[in-house]
Amino acid sequence: MELSRRKLFKIAGISAIGLNAKPVLSVFADVHGQTRTPDTKKDHDALTAKQWGLVIDTRKLKTSKDVEPLIEACHKIHNVPELKNERHEIKWIWDEPYQHAFPTKENKYLDDRVKNVPFPVLCNHCEDPPCVRVCPTNATFKRDDGIVLMDFHRCIGCRFCMAACPYGSRSFNFRDPRPFIAETNKKFPTRMKGVVEKCNYCAERLAVGQMPACVEASNGALIFGDLEDPNSEVRKVLKKNYTIRRKQGLGTGPSVYYIV
Amino acid sequence: MLELALKGDKKYWGWIVALLGVIGIGFACYLWQLKFGLGITGMSRDVTWGFYIANFTFLVGVAAGGVMVVLPYYLHNYKAFGKVTILGEFLAIGSVAMCILFVLVDLGQPMRVFNMFLHPSLNSVLFWDTVVLSGYFLLNVVIGWTVLEAERNAAPPPKWVKPLIYLSIPWAISIHTVTAYLYCGLPGKGFWMTAILAPRFLSSAFAAGPALVILLCLFIRKATHFDPGKEQIQSLAKIVAYAICINVFFFLCEVFVVFYSNIPEHMDHIKYLFVGLHGHGAYVPWMWASMILMVVGIILLVNPITRRNEGVLAVACAAVFVGTWIDKGMGMISGGFVPNSLHYVNEYIPSVPEVVIAIAVYSIGALIITVLYKIAVSVKIEVSG
């Protein structure tokens, strides 16, 4: 068969498009058919829920000193680097004053206590997370138990999720984070440059029956549990106290509640 | 036809070599960025998109703007534009190539870019933007090349290309609409959350794209033996005049809604850009410059006396181009991120390597457009002479 250069290019071009089309077409097929869910084996100690939620009792947090152990516990086990340059900062949980944690609930005449409360802020593990909606590769996704997770190996670093998150909960590795981790926890992966990361509600600890690290370090100020279970501790606390959430008017459905 | 790009005078080759030189320097900076990470740019945890995405957004507009040369010819049978449609199509190719490169250099893990097709998410506007941009690229390559080849052979273009041309017209609208949807559907980003964002993008696109085509036409007439035509340039100038007026009008609509409603989350971004916020105002002179340039553009383009003077017209087009570049580029992106979600004002200033990489991307675009225009102009001269 004689193949002109022109014909060869044509065939090569069409083949290249074809190779790309297959996975895209399978996604379209999934929308109508059944989605494939991979089998995972659960540890028999694993903690499970329909929708994990967190209640933060800020009455028990007086100064930044009270929040520090939470941050340290989290950042240490998750290999969160300590970068001096503020632009490149990575943080999963940190504290903010009222007007920055709740910028849409401005109040000029805030009482003295709330004015000084360090509000711990973290990923809200939204019911309807905008970050998951915008991710072009499904690198960030929502699990059946409500946890919004990241696949660090799939993330292409487009940072669309960071633009979409109305809480500024996500951090990007602007450089290799590994030299800035004081002590590496071998049980949790470190990240590479160019990917996004955030709080994972300690999914790796829940999987082996442990509570999230911040909850454990909080001396009872943080309560964690299943929001869908009326008998869970979080639901009992929510029933007894008035709570607020960050920017709930946006319809994201944050699963982190604050008792003020 | 490619061989036509290989026959040029000293100036042509000098320009090509100069572009390659700039591309080389930019590529070195990019290698540095690959090695270190995006930390060498001015971007931060708060302003996560910067100069790259700003230029990407603007250039999607330039690409879409090319359709303003194609549409009157094919839909309104405006014969005069037959002479210049190829310039619009080839400009679109170069612009879309730059867009794709700007997205690529912005990625933290560019080696994984094919994850977008291996694990596509139909909910993501970025996925759709990739689809429409690559589609528009292919359409223009196929259409531009086929029509030009037919012209060279003094034959009518093949019949199958006509439906593609008709398809390319709404497709041009789609690329900029989808690009606007990247921004305007994000909860909590008050500056972008406006239904008029896509129309705004399109109006500035239809100003910036044809303005650049005019400048290129004037250059081609001066540098080659091909004259794109006085009537063609004047018709394009009227298109730019309408589009830039609509663009400024849309912006004023925005200003009314934002300030009359008095909602802080929407106001603060515009305040930051035009008067500064909490003592930060790096963009204030830029934004006012942009407004002044666009208004100067309107005055010079609407007034027939100034519009008909081609020297003044060139100034007006340059003003419109730079004005919309500031407005839709840096203004649009930085303005959306400052103040941030927690209402802190952390400003963004692009770094030197970031700007160098961006200039190199522009140089690649210029190289593509130079080669394509060289071919197009050579064919035009060949046919007429």
C-alpha cells in the first residue's frame, strides 16, 4: 500500500483524537449507566458515618494558645511543612479572629469575649463542595461519608479548586515542601511541588478507629461525629446550643459548626 | 504551502530569529519554574491565578474576536471581507495556541495534563473550556488552510468546508462564554459572580480582536505588496467602535448594580481596583489608565473624522487593545482574588521570571502568526500578480 506523507499525517491525527476520546466517552456512558465504585476493604475498627461533622465550642477557646495544640497535632501527623514565606504557606487548620472567619457576619459591636476568640478554621467538608464541582480531573472528590478528599497523585495543579473554595481552606505547594518538614511522619504521605492540599478530616485515622487529631488534642472543645445520626454526640450538642457556620448563605452546606 | 514561509528577506528572518531568542530565554525561565515550582511567580495562597491566566483570558478574546472578520463575509455576504477572512482565522490559530500554552505554564504538574482526558469531569468548566478551545483551534486550522489552498489553486473551496465555517461562528462565541463561566459560577467570588461576565468578555473580545487585525492590516500594507484594503479597515474600525462602546457600557452597568445595591462583597473588589482598599492600591493607576485608554478609543473611533485618518485609527486601536488587556487581564483576575475569601488584602505583583515566561509565550504566538501571515500574504500576492 502506498502511503503518502499527507495521508499518514491524517491517519495519525485521527488516531490521536480517537485515543483521547475513549476515556471521555466512558464518562458520558457512566452518567446514564452505573458508576463503577472500587471495592475497598474496611478495617473492623473503622469509624463510619453518613456525614461526618464537627462542632467547635469556642467558649472553651480563650487565646491562640488554646488552638496551638490542635494545629500542631494536625500539621505534625500530616507532614504539613512550615514555610517562612507567607505567600507559599501551607495550612490545614489555623485560627482567625471573628471578622475574618465570618467576614459576611460583620458586627461593629461585638462583645469582648468573641472579639478575642481564636476561631479555628479548616476545610468545611461541604455537603455540596464547589471545589469538587470545578476539579477537571476528579482529583478532589467527596466520599460517601461526606469527607472531601484529595488524590495528590492525580492533581494537575490547576488551582481551580482554590478559586472555587469560598473559605480559603486550600493550600498549594508552590515549591517542594519536603525540606520544610521538621519530622516526617512515615505513616502519611508527603506531597510534591505543584499539587493542592487541605484538611482531610483525618480520614486515615478514622479508618483505623481513631478520632481526628485536632479533636483529640482539643480537650473537649471540638466534637466530632455523624451529623445524620440523631443519637450522635454532635447532634446532641447541636440540639442544645445555637451554632453558626461560615458563609452558609452560599449553599455549600459546611459541616463545621461553631458555638459562639 | 508551508514552503512560502521559507522565502523571506533579511528583515523577516531577523524578526524570526529575534522571536526565537526571546522564546529561548523564556524557555530557560520555564525550566527554572519546572524545577523550583510555581513559587518563582508572584502568585500566592490568596491570589492563586495571576499573569498567566490573565493573559489566557484576554487571548481567548482575541481568538474569538477573529470571528468578526469571518461573520460579515459568510453570514451577511459582505464581499469586501473576503480579502481578509484568512487574517482573522490565522490570528485565531496563533491566539488559541497562546491560550493553551498559558494554561500549560500555569499548571503545577504539567506532566499530568492528560489526566484531564483520562479522568475527565463533566462538571468542570475547565474540561469544557479545553474541549471548545481545541475544537476552535482545529476548526480554524482546517478552514483557514483549505480555503487558502483553494484560493492558491484558483479553485472554489471544497463544499465540505462551508458547514465547518458556519459552525466556527457560534463556536467562537462559545470559547469566550465558556471561559467566562470558569469565573462567574464560583460561589463567594463577588467580583466575578455576575451574569454579564460572558457578554462583557465578548464585547471586549470583539473590540480587542478586530483592533489587532486592523493594526496587522496596516502593517501588512506597509511591509508587503498586499493591501488588505481601505474599506476593509474602515469596516473593521466600525466594529471596534461598537464593541468598545458596548464593553464600557457593560462595565458601567456593573458599577451601578454593585454600588447602588451597596453589598460589600461585591463592592470591595472594584474599590480595591479603582481607589485602593485598606491602604493597598497597586492596581489603581493601571485601572484608570485602562479606562482612559478605552474612552480615548471610543472618542477616536466614533468620530468619523478621526476614524478615517489611518494614523489616528492606529493609535485608537492600540489604545483599545492595551485598555482591554489591562481590564480583562490583570484587572479581572487580580480583582477577583483581592480581597481574599477571609477578607484580607494580599496584593499580587507578577515576578520577573513570570513576566519573561509570558513574553516568551507571546513570542511563540507571534511566531505562529508571522509564519501563517507570511504564507497568506504570499498566496494573495501570487494570486493577484
